[in-house]
Amino acid sequence: MNPPELQDWDRAAAARAMANDASAAKRLFDMLVEGLALAQRELEQHLQGDDWEAMLALAHKLRGSSRLCCAPTLEELAGRLEAAALSRQGEVMTPLLHELAQQTQRLERIRLEQT
């Protein structure tokens, strides 16, 4: 049995989380998406420098931000990044960072469609 497919961004849940303020939810989502490229670069730098604690902290922050913004696919990916950093699995991090780049592109498209 396949797991259910996650949404890239649950607009309705995000609005509910912001006391039914869709514009506040959109602003938070925009901030999340705008910070993803920097997060990607920082994660890559930390991986190259074997800075597992910094990777763990950044992945944890990304996971929390994704949860707050109701971006379940990104939240799940950030959880896998966090687990890989915690167990120092460098061979797992590179493909996960590739997934992060792809997810960033999807979320950027959603962000642009919502303007």
C-alpha cells in the first residue's frame, strides 16, 4: 500500500492556522519559499564542511517552518534531512538536497501563481 500523497502547500489549513487570515498565511508561505535557496546553499556548505550540528539545526528549523506554513511535502523532506544529519549519513544528504532543490522549484511556482 502506497502512502498518501502529500500536498505541496495546504492553503486552507494555512489560513486556518492563521486564524482564518489567508493573507497572513500567504505572507508566511512567501517568506518560507524566499528562504529556501539560502537554506539549500547553507546545507550544502555544512555538508562539505562536515558540520553535522549546523545541518541538524537548519533542517530542524526548516521542518518547523514548513509545518507552520502547512507545506507537508517540504515538512516531510525536512524531517528526512534532519534524520540524515542526526545520524551523519552524508551519502543520504546529497540526494535529499537534490529533492530539496526540486521541491523549492515547485513551491516557487505555487508562490508565483498565487500573486
